Amino acid sequence: MPPSHAKNEQIGNKIIDFKGGVFNNSLIMSVKISLCNIALRAQPDPFPPLACTNIINYLKRGGYMAEFFDIDARRPSDKKIFEYFQRECFDIVGISAVVSTGYAYTKNLAHLIKKASPKTRVIVGGNLAATHEVLLRKCEIDICGIGEGEKVMLALVQYFDKHRDFFPATDELKSIQGIAYLDEKGQVVHTGTGELLAKEDLGQPDYDILAMHEGVLGSYVIDPLLRSSFGWDPRSYEPHRKGQKLAILFTSKGCVNTCTFCHRWVKGYRVFPLENVIKTVKELKEKYNIGFFNFNDECFGEDIRWLNEFIRLITPLDVLFECTGVRVGLVRKDPTAIQRLRDAGMVCMLFGMESGCDKILSVMEKRASRVDNIRAAKACAAAGVYTEIQLILGMPGESDETVKETTDFAIEVTKDLPHPPVLSVNYLQSLPGTPSYDFLKHYELVGKSVDEEERYLLSVSDVNACEFSHYINVTQEPLGRVMTWQKKLIFSARIAWLKQHHWKFTPDQKLRGFGESDHPWWSLKHFKFVLKTSPLVYRCIDLLGETFWEGMVIRNTISIFGFRKAVLIFLGLSKNDRSKYQVAGKSLKRIVAELDKAKVNAPASGCSTTSAVASPAGSSL
């Protein structure tokens, strides 16, 4: 869609935009709409604004035109955002909030929109809508879209076109499936989950829309060699690939799994028609010189018949690609799949392995085992396919013993690699709509009121899962010890790898395996980088063994609780009963259901078995 400052020329019943696109004008001016995303990280994310472009195209099919305001790529100041919405005075602004860590930004954005244009109706969709009551009561948001957004947004626009507002709500508004709002009495009205699109209607990111906005496309069409996976594969340096770019596409939507930590809002699993995928690959290759692709699914290749046809059709296109969301069960179902995909142009396959302990995998409801994880990792190594070991620590039931199992697993699958091990190790980040969040809510660790829940959402806003600051301790161990797990796991895997390689690595291995410091040599950050990448440091830690890590536990405990309380903890004089978080290796979903049932059946005695509200990474020992 043309940006707001573009000068459009009207000819008859058509409007010609500044790029020469032609749009039907029958309903184009009846409702003025803007779709926008949010800024989640310090730097723009190459993940394209899939929801925004898909909704824009779906609205166009319904006879409505919407602008796209790309906040993530443009990074406008609050002043610029205010001026934009004040100038344009949209009837409806839709905010795509992909994850709940975007709560603080979404709240501020809604405030700016309402301040600039009080009559504008603000609709929020995406995973953040899982916490719709907090959004509706604590933010200047009128309606939340529940579930997939295309049909919901079109229905809301059609309603607005007919009534010129959403409120006061009518029975017709209440009949729109997939929305939540506050009625005239201040009660939440929730109409269920929105209807899913047929797989034939699933859209890819529309790079043509992004290309119409100056300076935006470059945020999403990037140099593939910025990614380690392509940097490792010699095919990336073939002369005919020089200058080609990388873009993200999808081959499926949703997942066949229901992992208990997963922040996935739309249920079900649908595979894109293969002819549409191949057509899009060809078009992007021709239009934008894109020869590298990231198939960013949650569940790539789950249908083996589809996968076989995909391999047959993608091979002649001579593109290189990553598959960055795959279940380890793929290798169990078809041991040849990874090698055949590699021959077709795949350079990287990433799995959500999450743990090397069967007990924790059961709590996560992964429907996979430690053996499955080992098989998948070794299949990638055998085929020469790049992979990272992606893990989550700190689930209910986690302990030193379960983390030791996961550490041994990481060592086993990485020690013989030709490059230093790459591990992505995050602490459990419990977000609305997940059983892990419900578990925390049961124990009132994220609060029991809307105000307390908002405080939790603000505390995890714009916080990466790899950081410890967001974590609330629901493990079997005290917090000071839990805090060491991430570094201990990563360092243990790297030490094992360095031992296999005689405590050294080539300059090329150092560059690709650990990264390269871009900080001045005299800075503290450069000094920390040198410590993390020096084999001598790892050798010293190996010699110190458990003494080093016990010292880290003491340091962490003092830094979290202060010296006086740390002494009480070490002397066993500070209460630290963690038995309530023991889940005995059962699915967390089942545990939550049992807790809810027990709560309903409990006598109203006035007694409470729950703990006090805890803040992330602090109040829970």
C-alpha cells in the first residue's frame, strides 16, 4: 500500500498510487485503515510482517484498502508516530503484536494513537491477545482479535463501515467470532476463537508491499552470509550466488505438537499447497534476486509425502535454504530425509530439542525422547548440515540431576563436530496462553489480579528468553544455583569440544564458531569477549571443576539476596520449600488440570496453599 505521504491520482473510479499500482475505488475511502507492527528488539528483526501484509491483502479482496506502517523496520520516534496518526486520523488501526514480550511497547503505541486521534478505534491481534483482559482494562485498546486475524479483521471493518463505530455494541458485533471487548457494564465479552483460513488461502509475506515503502525491504531481504549456517556451507560462495539475498517464507502454519511452554496462539496444523510455495520461490528469485531462503515453519516436513514432493520440486531451482522449525521425529520417520534435503539445497536444520532429559521432555509434552534428539543431531552432522542445539532450562521439576542429563546430551552430540558447538540455551519464559503460565498463575507467581498480571507482563517486556532477569524459579533448586545452569551447560559443551581438538581451534573456526568482537580492544565488552573465546579460560575452568561452579552459586546467591540472607540460606535457616513444584515427570498440562480440579473441590476454609506473588528472578528462592 502507498505510504501516507504519497500523492495519489484519481482517474474515474480508480486510484493510481505512486508506484503505479491500480486499486478498485468502490469502497476504498469508506473506512480509513492502518496496519502496523511493533518494535520488539534494539535492532529490526528480519522476520517479515506476515500478519500485516496478509490482512492487507485479505481486506483488499473484500473491497477495502489499508496502509501499512512498518514500525519495526523504520523505528520512528514517539513524536513521529504521534504526528503520523494525528495527520492521518484513521478510523481503525490494527496492531500486530506477535508475542507477549511486546506488551509495554503495545501499550505505549495504543496511547500515542489515542492521544493523536481520540476517535480512532484500536484493534490488537497476535499472541499478545492471549492476555486480552489486561489489554482491554489497562491499555487504550478497543477490541482484541482472538486467533487468526484475516477473517476477524474483515468482519470488523465491514461492521464499522455499516455502523460507523463499534460502540455501543450490538448483537451483530457480539456475533463476530474471534473478538474480545468490554461491554457497557465493563464486563469482558469474548466471542471465541476466529475462524481459520483454508490452506489454499494461506498467504506468504508480501514482499511487494514491503518494496513499495522506501528503505523497508532491506530490513527483510538480507545478506545470507550474516547467518552462520550459510557461512559454513561452501555452496554459499559459488560464483553464481554472489549478490543473492535471503528472505523468509513458510511451507506450513501451526504445529502438530502442543508443547507446554509454547506461545502459539493459533491451533491446528495446515500445509501450504506446494505449487504456491514453489511459485513464490520462483517469483522472489526473479523479482528481487533472492537465492537463499529460510523456511521459518514451526513444524516443517511433518507430512512425508509432501516432503518428498517438495524435495523433487525445489531441487531444480538451485536455491539454498534453511529449515528452522523441525520436529526430531522427522528423522525417526524417514532416516534419509536430512541427506536428501541437503542434496536439494538445504544448509541448516534446527530442531526444538529443548532438553536431554526424558523426564523434562515429558513435562514439556514434546512427544520425543532423548534418543530421538541424539539421532536428529547426529544425522545432521553425518550429512554435513548445520544445526544448533536449542534448549530450555527451568521447567517445573527441573533439578541439578535433570540439567546434568541435558549437559551430557549436549556434550555427546557436539564434541565431534568440525566446528565449536553452537547452543541456544534459554530459561523458561512463561507467557499467557501456555500451560507454564497457567502453572505460575495457580501459585500466584504472576499475580491474581489484572494489576499484578500487568506488572508481570511489563517485567518480561522486550526481554529475551536467553536472559535470566525474567525467570521465576519453579525448579527443585535454589535460585542462585539455577542461575549457573545456562553458563555451566554451554561451557561444559565447549570444554568437551576443545579437549577433542587439543585445546585449540583454527582462526576460521574461531570466527565462525564464537563470533568476532566488534568492540574497541580497550573496552570491558571486548575483555569479556576475549575471556569467552580463549581456550585458556576454558582450560582453567575445567581444572577448577565443581569448585568454580560452587563459587558461582555463592556469588549469585549473594548478588540476588544480599550477604545476610545468603548466609541464612547456606545455613539452611531460610525457608526454601520447593516440594510444591515437583511434577513427577508428568505433562505440565495434566498437572495444571489436576491443580484446577483440586482448587474447585477444595473446601472454603479461608486457608490458602499458594505462595505470595513473586517477581521475576528474585523473590522465589
